[in-house]
Amino acid sequence: MTATVRIEDPADPRLADYTDLTDVELRRRREPAEGLFMAEGEKVIRRALEAGYPLRSMLLTDRWLDVMADVAEAADGPVYVASPELVEQVTGYHVHRGALASMQRKPLPDPAGLLAGARRVAILEAVNDHTNIGAIFRGAAALGMDAVLLSPDCADPLYRRSVKVAMGAVFSVPYARLAPWPRALETVREAGLTVLAMTPAEEAVPLHELPPADLERCAVMLGAEGPGLTRKALDAADRLVRIPMSHGVDSLNVGAAAAVAFYAVGYGHAAH
Amino acid sequence: MTATVRIEDPADPRLADYTDLTDVELRRRREPAEGLFMAEGEKVIRRALEAGYPLRSMLLTDRWLDVMADVAEAADGPVYVASPELVEQVTGYHVHRGALASMQRKPLPDPAGLLAGARRVAILEAVNDHTNIGAIFRGAAALGMDAVLLSPDCADPLYRRSVKVAMGAVFSVPYARLAPWPRALETVREAGLTVLAMTPAEEAVPLHELPPADLERCAVMLGAEGPGLTRKALDAADRLVRIPMSHGVDSLNVGAAAAVAFYAVGYGHAAH
């Protein structure tokens, strides 16, 4: 077992990974640059480890030492224990779930590799909101998408907020960056997938009227909440697709729209 | 045109409808008791009026007087104008959208009346979170549900937060309270609808494998995020139904789950 190390000084340099967690702009730059991300709470930490992310270190309050004993025992990195007050001083917020882990990122896979075996993938363009990225990953994992491909300006799926909203689902669906954008969409088409661009445009085909041939192997492409897909992304798609809308409503939020689209391409035509 | 009335005193009793808007507990009791609800922002106010809710009064900052001129002109109730600072003093928060309206509630329809002509309805049990109520209504409206029925302990769809999250969709789908709960589910069955209870339970039928007969006229019943439907609601259903899940994920958030279920019963079996 890794011996636990009690920390009494909030300036202890061994806690450097955990500082200023509420400064989104700072962490957004720091975490990818330093090759780390934060897992928060028992469930998320366990899921990150199961998904094979190496543990750099763990920071627990005393209350959580028992709950996390088996994780601590198996841990490769140091396990720090501190009071809730000290943890709050270091991180900048009250950590309700009493357990934080600094995890090592893994190199992102090559999109072509992910696409080779994939039947259904999600492609996100410029989704730069961590909550939305998390919600979309949760839907993609739950509804059986094989991979998620991100335009270069999408937010980080491993940012703390994304991971939390996704309930750890960001660990279970493989993802990659697709660059240059949108030229790299050619890679998707070359892999044999039909690129379906989700848009509210009238001329788009309703999701439930897609020809079955489009669904054999396909990529569902979604843009950011509000602006939606850019002109160049729409132009690069094989087909424009819309969710049927009633009662004068013009859209769903992007998490719900993604879930509906993932369900439809995965299961919507299966039964009859 | 209704003359606008300039208000200079935050204690002016004519603004009584607009006080303490940030006190959720207070407003949650006060608004139904006084038969009013708040519409916030141009879009939502216009939608509420289009849906036939009478205007009690409107409160605008100067900047919004022009934008809302046609609404003010047609208004039955008084239109108050005040500085952003005064509006903030009265309401308790900075009203970004600069326009608030106090609307009169309408009597809720009888469930049996709504059910008579309905092909697809949503039933919610104990969804007591305003954000979730709003998200579910947005999905229900967008995806063509004919009505929403609420157990007595559901949150108020006309509460400001619900309306905002629903983007006003709470005005476009008729809804009613279903009481006593769950006995009143009999009304739904007597109206000829199949009651489908959404649950993650293993023994439930996957949504995409439902027999078409279940979908001719049906009610999709959902519980609160977390606990889900109660035992007695599950027992009262005709069929247990689950969303197929992959990658070890156990659930979607309730807004996304609702949207997927509404899409599936509305469109999932339509094409082939």
C-alpha cells in the first residue's frame, strides 16, 4: 500500500496539481499543457482508473480515507490527506465529495484508427461549453456511439466540469481531435461513414425519414448551442438532417438534441 | 395605447407582483396563491401573450420601451417604466433582459378533457426541480406530445426558472394535474392510452422493441432525476420501458431521457 501523507501546509508544493481549481481560464490552459486532469468524487475517480488513466496523486479529506482505502492501496502515486479547510484553501472551493485525484492524460488516438472499426460516431464542431460537452458525451456513451471526434475549437472533455456532467462517460467513449477543420471530415468519409449534419434548416431531411442506407455506418455532426454548425461544416456533410419539431418550438438544447439523434441512428429504425 | 407609468419609488405598491423574485420558497407559494406568474424577456412575454395568458402588468427599463412598444400598446394592464437600478432593488436581481411581465394564470384544464383527443401524452411524477420541468416541457412541445400530466408533487411549470429553461414551451403544450396520485392514472387508461413507465430496470422492454400496438395511443411516464418512478407508479403502468444503454452508463439526465422517449414514441417506428 502507498503510505498516505498528511499535509498541513496549504502551500505544500506536492499539492501543486490541485491549486486554483475555480480559475477556469487558468486550468483550461494548465491542464492539457501539464498533461493532467482532475477527477472529483469516488465514482468518477474509480471510473477514470478503470478506463486506464494513470493516477498522479490523490487528495482526500479524512472522512474519505476509508471509502477510498482500496483505491489508495492500489494507487501508483502518492495519497495526500488533509482537512476539508486546507483542501478548500488549496482548490478555492468546498470539495463536497471529499476526494480529488490528479490523473495523467493519455495520448489521443488517431481519428483514422477510431473510424476503422466504427459504425456510428459523433462529430462536434466548436462546442466550447464544458457542460454541453459533458452532456453530449454522456448521451454518446449511453446510446452506444463508438467514438466522438472533436473540431479543434471544442472544449476539453477532461475538464472537471465536463467530466462531472458526463458522470465519467468521457472515459468510456474513445475520442480524438479532427484537424484541420473541416478538411479532415474527408477522413470520415474515406472510412466509409455517411456524414449527417444536424441543423434546424427546413430543407433538411427529418431524422425519422432518413434512408436506411445512410444509417449503416454514419457520423452525426452537431454544432454549438445557438449558432449550430458553420456553413463550411454543413457544406462538407453528405446530408442535412433535422429533428422534427412541433408546437412552434425551434430547437432542443444541444444535449437533448444529441441524445435524440444518437438514439435515432442507433435504434430508431431497428425494430420494424 | 396604455399610458406608461414611471415608477421612482422601489416601495411603490403597484410593483407588488415583482418583489423578492429571488426568494424561490416565497415565490413558489405566492404565485399560485395569487394566480400570477412571471414572464421574463421579450420572447417569453410575447409567447405568453400569444398563448392567451392575460397581462396583469409589465415592468420595463427605458432601453426596452421601444422594443416592447407594440406589446405595451396592446396591453390590457398597466406598463411601468423604471431604471435598471430600481428594478434590481424591487426584484432582488439584475434583470438582464430588461422586461418583466406579471401574467394571470388560467384555470388548469381537466385531465379527461385533454386525454380525449390525445395520441401521446407525458406524465411526470414528483419532478420537483424547475430546471428539469422546463427541460421536459421543451422536449414535449418540440417532439409533438399532445399534453403533459403532472402528479400533485411536481414543480410549477409556470415558475420563472421553468419557463426560462423551457424557452416558453410551457405555454404551448396543455397540461393538467393528475390527482389523486397514482389512482388517477386510471383516467389515462380509461381514455384508451397505454401507460409506459420509463425505468432503468433490466426487465423493462427496450424502447425500440415496443410492440407497435403500445404506441398507437400512449402515455410516457417519467420520474424525478435520481429516484425515478415510485413503486406505486411502476405498478400502475401497463408496461415498463427502458432506454437501451451502452458503455456501462446507467442513465441519461431526465431532460435527455424524456426527449429520447418522446421521439421514440412519436417518430421512432414511423419510417419503415
